[in-house]
Amino acid sequence: MATSTRPHARYASDGERWAAVLARDPRADGAFFYAVATTGVYCRPSCGARRPRREHVAFFASAQAAEHAGYRAGRRCRPDQAPAHVRQAELVAAACRRIEAAEEPPTLETLAAEAGLSPFHFHRLFRRITGMTPRAYAAAHRARRLQERLAGGARVTEALYAAGFGSSSAFYARAGRDLGMSPGACRACGRGLVIRFAVAQCSLGALLVAASDKGVCAVFLGDDPEALVRDLQDRFRAAELVGADRAFEDWVARVVALVEDPATGLDLPLDLRGTAFQQRVWQALRAIPPGQTVSYAELARRIGHPGATRAVAAACGANPVAVAVPCHRVVRSDGGLSGYRWGVERKRALLERERGGA
């Protein structure tokens, strides 16, 4: 039977497509559809329906093409609708938006009813996709809202009630874990801190290094030195920023050396400020050996949250200490480079240096 033009480079031949149908390979879903002449229906490659005879099968690049040829959607896999994993992700995303918009966290029963699922199945689905329960997600969102309000200068008591915390005692019991620092320190945005900083040049452009009395708290890369300083001021709005002295120049030189040869590591103390989740991600990043890469999904599994890939990517993007906390060693599942705060070309250069390519 006649087939469509190539629907996907990975399944460029009818033989490859037929093998995917026989294997019910979910990776082929969306790449093509197959139709069966004897039943008049078309399906996804992963459909669990009884396998047809090869001579009765035609392949199409899209559901619309199959329908144009006179076939109807199979009832089992519903190829005319979004794949099940996409529909499930949309349900969970809607629930997350519902949680984020509510003044009081909605109950599990309410969220499940809105998703059209039983509480048990919704709870399991939500945890599989996000890596946390609905209750934990609501708590994490409240912590983020609180952190934003504190950073804006709101009083601690005012901020915690505005963020949705029912009592101050319950909040203070877990504040350090949720915020990664005390509420007062979060509100202060560095108030009382003296932060030394300097801007230098390296082979990747401008480099800003900043440190508190506890250790290096910022390493920024970019093209515009003034923009890097503004980023530091935004991060520590209430801190006293002091230009580098001679003693600090040695620290800057060691960070420059790290950028030029990332595999050497950095033997300076770090002062990392972030939420508990971010701290876990940053700790896992530092455990990735030089010259190696992992995917965001693999990093999520390593910290015990296999469904929290997006949250892990966000934590990588929030990393304030470039190279020393090597978020450049995290790549997409297909090996592609993306999502680097300091620019994909810098990410590529750092990885090439670690692999001996520069």
C-alpha cells in the first residue's frame, strides 16, 4: 500500500516504522501513524490493539493525513487526541496553577475532582510528574511566595500570612528548610553583609567574583561588566558591596584559572544561598565528575525526585556560582546543549575544555 512521505528522520523507512509498531514503541508516537485497511482505523505506534498483517498497513505522517485518506481514529489509543502522557501533564499543570492561584491550598479531593480522577490516582499521577505530593507542592509554592515578599522588604509576620501560612509557629519550625536561610536573612537581602567583589576578564568574556565572609557567593559570566555588577546589586540589595583588595585578587585569579581549566576544581569555600531544593540540586551538580554530563531527568532521579525535571532545570538556572557549581554539565536528554544561564556557547566551551578539546 502507498505510504506518506517521511514523517520523521528516525523512522525514515517503512521497515523502521513497522518494527516500531511491532514493538509498540512509545517513542514513535507522534512521529507517524499507521492505518489498517481491513478495519478502516488508524492508530499510534504504541497502540495495544491486536497487531495487523503487514500487507494491510499504511503509514501516515499525521492524523489529519490518515483521516483525509478515509480512516477513522481507533478507540483504544485515541490517536486524534494528545498522547496520554501529554494529557496527564496538562492535568497536573492545571492543578499546579490552581494551587498557585488559591489563597488556601485546595484539598486533594478538590484537585482530583477537577481533574476527573479519583484522589488515589490523582495523587499518584501528580507525584510521578512533579516529584512531590500536592501538599508538598503547595508548601513549596508558599515558601517561594514568602521568599519573594521578604526579598521585597515586607515584615516577616506580614509576609508569612500573605504567603498563606496559617500560623507563625508552624512556619518557623520549618523556615530554614524551606528558605535555605533564616526569614530575617531572606528579608534583609544581604543586610549586614559585607561582600567583596571584582570584575576581571577571561577567555569567556567578563567575569564577576563576589564573596561574603563565609565564602564565594557569586560567580557571573557575561559580555557587559556593568550588567554583572547590577546583577550582584539586585541579588544583595541591602549588602555593603566593597571593591576588591589585594587579598581578594588571589581569589579572583583562582576563579579565572577555574574557568580556563574547569576540570581542576575550586578549593575556595562557597556561600550558597537558596531554597532547600536548590541546595540539593547544587550539591548533586558538584558530584558530577569533570568531562561528564547528565540529563536534567537523570539529575532529578539522583536527588530522589524523578518527576521534578523542570524544577531541577529551574534550580540549575538559579545557580549563582558559575563553573564552581557546574551546571554546565547538565544537558538535554538527547545530549543537546540548552538552558545555560551564561549562554550556550560558554557552556559548549567549558565542556570542550573539560574533555581536552581546548
